[in-house]
Amino acid sequence: MKRLENIGERAAIKHIEKILRKENNSLGIGDDCAAIDLGNKYLLITTDMISQQTHIPPQMTPYQIGWFLVAINLSDLAAKGGTPLGLVCSFGLPKTTTEQYLTELTKGANACAVQYGTTIVGGDTKETTEITLCGTAFGTVKKNEFMPRKGTRPGDIVAVTGRLGKAGRGYYALKRNKKGNKLSKALLEPQPRLQEGHLLALLHTVTSSMDLSDGLSASLYQLQELNAVGFEIEKDALPLASGLNQRFQKKYGVDPYTLALHFGGDYELLVTIPEQKFEKTRQTLQKHVITLSPIGIVTEKKKILLIENKRKKLLQNKGYEHFKKHVF
Amino acid sequence: MKRLENIGERAAIKHIEKILRKENNSLGIGDDCAAIDLGNKYLLITTDMISQQTHIPPQMTPYQIGWFLVAINLSDLAAKGGTPLGLVCSFGLPKTTTEQYLTELTKGANACAVQYGTTIVGGDTKETTEITLCGTAFGTVKKNEFMPRKGTRPGDIVAVTGRLGKAGRGYYALKRNKKGNKLSKALLEPQPRLQEGHLLALLHTVTSSMDLSDGLSASLYQLQELNAVGFEIEKDALPLASGLNQRFQKKYGVDPYTLALHFGGDYELLVTIPEQKFEKTRQTLQKHVITLSPIGIVTEKKKILLIENKRKKLLQNKGYEHFKKHVF
């Protein structure tokens, strides 16, 4: 008898999708958001659940937990080029939870929504043994601006917004300094890339897009499956977060590139763009002080390779996966 | 330091609403659904979380749990006159959960969605210590067909769809017969009143509407607060579920009217309708084989009274509330 700990989260999701696919009337099962036809627009909708055991380090304040819940849901809208209309949040909380905790949790969730131009319009609270929170974000995107996961072609440039390894860097900083510090902020209070997604969508140059919540390697493997292509990623081209250097490696005993490739939690956008349109796209984003870094190319050969010192090797698929043991 | 077990679920929700109210851009916080302006329509959105400890009797099959999750969310759309566009469902499951369990859970959720003309368009699975499921349903309603909780006036007729006490009857049947039976089906596989809500909305006669998930007494108290009115409910007019009779009372030692008034879980609709429009509304529903039973009137005096043998007494507010002890 197969249990979820044997098959892991992604196989579990595929299992669910198979059951639902027959009747499903939306674009986008298996995408960051479901997309429902509203005429000239899509209604985008996405949901994410977090629980104490697997998502919430003990140092995380209730304010940060609320922020995180909203941010990770908005990140999925961002990856599709969407503009949020609102969120609903369900809080499963133990009965011994203090009113103060609930206040801070709500304030954090509200602050993130408001910072990104939207609001929490409703929700639910229920009694649970373990803190379990579920957010659902919804928004719209013009049909011709929707950026699906599926659509990339060999020859496209693979690119990411911002910098990679921020969350991993924060995780190790937090392990060392129990109170957390500036470095752990990227892990605990991620910034959804709504502006980035919106600008990319307006340019109509993106052939596939997803957020990097699961880490770069896991995300590339997910894109590969949908698109029947491969990728060649240049290790030297990865835009490492500041502070991810030899000193960091010595101090924490972890390779910065491992964090950038596999850790997850960065909530940047991973996109593919046809080569001839890439430079203009990059320059337009640059005008808005947004960095778009090319990190590799899409290939016909269905392998995901990492190029290091001109040598190619297979990039392992090592992102975090629920129900399975964490690789770090 | 106040804890949720001291204040209860409804005070917790009010606490959250107070924090969110300033920025909230939707109609309907404190209503069954949030309502977002989409031009000539509202986008309705609602979310409900259920957890093993507080919602899931051990006899409930995973198929029924999935059904239940979808049904209770669709019920909130029904109460607003909405037509569903879809649902997203998040499953928080222990890692020892079997694939078979996940299959049945998904099939049950899907079956309920499909039976009511909609589909599950996306979701999430996460590892949790306790089974914790969160559904979000969304749909639309024409603006002039939206049935809010707020709007009733003294003199309106109070009415309910279908029959009351079905879920309570099922609960006691289940307590006695551990395997459950036909009677427990109403508790474990509730039927959202989407057709009822839709027909009522088309008639434009409803001045306030909500679903009866929390039970009649708790629902009346919630309506009272929003509308600054009172209610006089005729005990003899309550449409008891079949089998809720003296024999039932003798067998299970519980008063059928207590179940009809306080138990909750019936997922019928509670509406108010101006007196002069009531009979036509009732007759129109009757043509669709839907029973709408008048059970009392809305009063200016802000009390909720139960009339029994022409004597009025205060109706207690005894519905189930999370974080607090169950009254049954």
C-alpha cells in the first residue's frame, strides 16, 4: 500500500490532477494558478497551505507567518502576470492560541496584501491541533498577457528575476543566530514579484513562466515535463544573493550554488524568452530597476544540464518536497 | 492573556475583521461570501477549513470528507444566490496517508463539485500532523440578485428551505450505529442549496439570506447583530426532518426541536422575505419541488423569542462554535 511519504508531494498532486482532469474546466491545472475564462480576461486563482511542522521555523513571528502566507499566494499570481483582486485566508489554530498571536498573524497578512495593492476580503478560523494556515489569492489578467508554464521552445533564453539563494542564506543565518537578523528576512518575509510579473506580461515576450518557490532545479524539472524540452544552465551566470561567497561557505559549510540551485523559497520568477526578444525585455525591466538575469538556454535534448568550467553535468532535482525528507 | 478558548470562534472572527476592515475593498466581510465588484456582477468567494479533530467523525469515509469539504463551500455561494465558477482545495495530510485515501478524498470532492455543475480547478497538498482540509469556492452573481445577510426589516417573514435537524438526527444515528446508515448521510454528505439560492435570487424578494451551517439559533443571532432587529420563531412551524419524532426522542434521549434549533450542519438556507411577497415566492419554489417554510417574523424589538403554546421565551444561542466546548 503506497503512502504519501513514499510517493512525495509532486506525485500526490499528479495523482489528484489525474482524477480531476476529466471534468476540469479551467486552463492551468498543474500551473501556478488556475485560469477561468471571463471573456477578455482570465480569473486567476491559487491556494497555498502552510503548517507549523513543515513551514514555520520557531523564530518566525506571527506577523511574519501572516506575511508569508499572503506573499506565497501573491507570488503565484505574479508568475502569471496577474493583478490581485483579493485574498481569503483560513487560520487553523490551537485553542490555546492567544488573541495577541491572532492579532499579529492578521496584521502581517494584511500588511503584505496592502503593500502589494490588494486586501484580505474574507476567511475562516477553525480549531486545529497544529497551526495550519491556508491562503487563496485571486486576480485577473488579460488573456493575451497570461504567462503560462507551458509554451517555451528550444533556443529560448532562461532567465530569473532578482537574486537566488536569499532564502537559503537566511535559513543558515537563522540556524546560527537563533533570533534571526537582516539576512533571515528574505526567508521569512518574501516579496512577491507582482511588479516584475506585470511588466513581463505587458511585453508579451515570455513563452513560459513560474515562480521559484520550490527552488530552481525542481522548477526546471517541472517546466521540462510540461514542455518536453531540456535546459542548459550556466553555473557562473546564476545571480547569487549578496553575502553568498567563500566566506559564507567557510562559515556555514554550505556551497552558495547549492542554495541558489536547490534551496527554494526565493519567490523570484523563472521565465523563458525568445533570444531575439530577450535584450529588449531585459532593458525595459532595467528601467524599472528590475534585474533580469539570463542563466541558460532551452534545448531540444530533454536533459537538464549544469555547465561549469565548460563541462556539462546533469543537474539534480533536489528541491524541497512535502511528505519526503528534506535534502538539507 | 486572552486565549481563543476563552473568546470562541465568532469573537475571533470579529477580532480579525476589525483589523482588516480599514483596507477591505469588498462587500461582505462578515457575510457568507466576500463580494468583489466585477462591473454588472459580483465575484463571490468563500473559504472553509475542516480538521480531523473537530469535523470528521471516525465513521466518515474519505470520499464523504471530500464531498463535505466542497458542499460546505458551495453552500455559502448558494446563500448569496451565486453560480459557482469553480473551487480550489488544499489537503493537509499526514505523511502516512495512503494513496487510496487521497484517491477517495479527491473523488468525493470532485463528485460533489460535478453534481452541482462545477469543478475543482486547482489546489495544494501539504504535510500536516492532523488531516486539515481547506476549500475555497468562487462564483458570480448579478448585482441585483445578490442576497446579503444585511437588509431585513421588521415585518418580514423568516423562512427556511427544506427540513431541519437532519444533521443532528444523523449524528445520533451514527453515535448508536457505528457504521452509519441512511440517516447519517444528511450529516456526512450535505447537499448545498444552489438551486434554491438561485431561484430565490431570481425572484428579488429576499431581504437577507445566510446558510444554516451553524444551526438556526446561532444563525438568527448573527442576523440580528447585522440587522438590529429581533425575531419571533414559532416552534410548531419548524419543519422537522422525517424521523424526528417522539420515538426518536425516546430512543436517543434528545429533543428533536433542540436539534432543529441548535445542532447545525443542515446547510439549508435561512431567508427573510417581505410578508406581501412571501406567498408568491413560496409558490414559485413549490413548482420546482422546493419547500420554503415560514417559521416566524422579524420584529422591531431586538430579542430572539421562541413561541411555544402561545408563550414567548428567549431563544438561547447555542450553536457549535470552534475553540469553545460543544454544547451537545
